[in-house]
Amino acid sequence: MPRISAERKLEKYFQIYTQIYENPLISRNRIAQNLKMAPHTVTNYLQEMKDSFMFGPAIYLKPAQNYHEYVYFLNFENPLSACALLEQHPSVITINLAFGRWNLFFIADEQIDYANVEGYQECILHGVKSVTFLSRVTTLDWDQSMENMRSMVKAPQQRSSLYKEGPAIPWKEWEWALYHKLKHNVRIPVNPVLEELDISSEQYKKWASSLFDVTSIQSAFFPSGKNRTCDFLFQSENQKQLTDILGQLPSSWIFFSVGDYLFGGFCTSTSERRRKLHKFTYEMRGEGLFSELRYAEV
């Protein structure tokens, strides 16, 4: 049998990603049936995708009466040293070094006194974050997506924010433990996790069935691979409109809001595409979709 071309294989990856984005807990056999693929082919493709092309499906907690996440965009004299110190803090969820308007960014599930970390210089922005939203990739055609985006750039219609707070998360200790095991990929083999935590399959099924009440489960797809990340901070009263427009690109954006700022992280493989994306942001600003832009690269 002839080997499948890289372009054709990417199309297969995209089809599988679409199935998982629509139903994060869909079985491999169901994916195979829906796409008319052999089950072992789906298994092989999923293994290849997780290394370079897809992230998740991850579980993102929604802000709640008893749970918030806090985000920090900071500058340090020695960001590498500050990163080493902060990543030891038990409340830090994610931490990244960057070049640009800030040189260190992190998310924590409690407020942290960052100003006392050695080498602290300034805070660009910090505050309570919304739930994380991953844009859905609907095309692999970069040029067509740019045309779609330009057709959507219009003067703001109404104010919108990604932030929405829900009721208290009602989880018991074992449910929080299960979340921490599965939060990066809800599709990992669950039986070893249940055995480790001494949780029954019935308990797991009940917990999984209620996940969407307090979480968002989403996958990211990166057709060009997980590479250089461009991070944007838009000061905007039109956050939903911005995510709708930017989300047309053929690679997943990572979005969340912090007050009147919208964060958007995007992976791109070429300097030419970064240049086009930067140029496009000026077009959006010209229409009044945001008032300020701050930028860094991870």
C-alpha cells in the first residue's frame, strides 16, 4: 500500500480533531465509524497528533463562587530565576517565560505576592481570569481564513466579555483529585487513575456526566505544529467579537479575559504569517475593536 502524503495525513488529523472537539469523550471506535477509518488507523493517528498537532481535550474550570484563577503578566530583572522560584509555589498552574512587553506570565489558583519575588520590576497586568476558550479550527487554508477575517471586521456592535461566574463547584475531595489527574487530557486511560485513587467506575461516570456544568472541555489543533507562540493582550470592550474574528485562523487560539483585557495566544510557524497577523491587528484597531495592544512571544 502506498504511503499517504503529508498533506493527506494532515487532513485526516483535522477530521479526527473535529470529532473530538465536538465530543471530547467520543470513543476511538466511534471516530473510526464516523470517518470510515480502521480503528487501528485512528489509534495511530491520535498517537502522532498528541506529540505535535493537538493538545487536550483539556478540562478548564469556570470561575465560580468558591473557585477563581488569577493571571499575572510581569517583568523581572532575571526572569529565569523568578520562574524557578514561582514554579515551586503549589498554587501556580501554568508559567511561561517570554520576550516582549512582559518576560514572565503565570496563572495561579490563589493570589500570589509577586512583588516580593527577587528581581521584581513591574506588573503589566494581573487579575481574575475567565475560563479558557480554545477557538475551533474550521479550515486549513490560511489565505481563505484571512479573507474571512477581513470580511468580519466591522465597527463594534455591543460590549461583550468572556468572563462569566457560575455557582459554587460542588466537588468532594476525590472529585478534585480526579480533576487534577485528567485536567490536561480527559481522554487518557482512566482505569489506572481510578485504581490509583480508589474510585469506582460508577463514581467516575457520574462525575464525567456533570463536567460541563462547571468546566469547559476543549481541544486545540495546530496544523503547522506546536511552535513559536505569539501572545496578545487587547484592551477591549468587544471581546466576543475579537475572538470570533481571530478564531477564523487555521490554528487554535487560546483565549481568556482579565477585566477589560482579552488575552490571545497563537502558534505560527513562519515570520511571514506573524507579519500578516500583526498587520491585521492594525486593521481591527482602525475599526475601534480594541484601544490598546501589548505583545510578547513565548
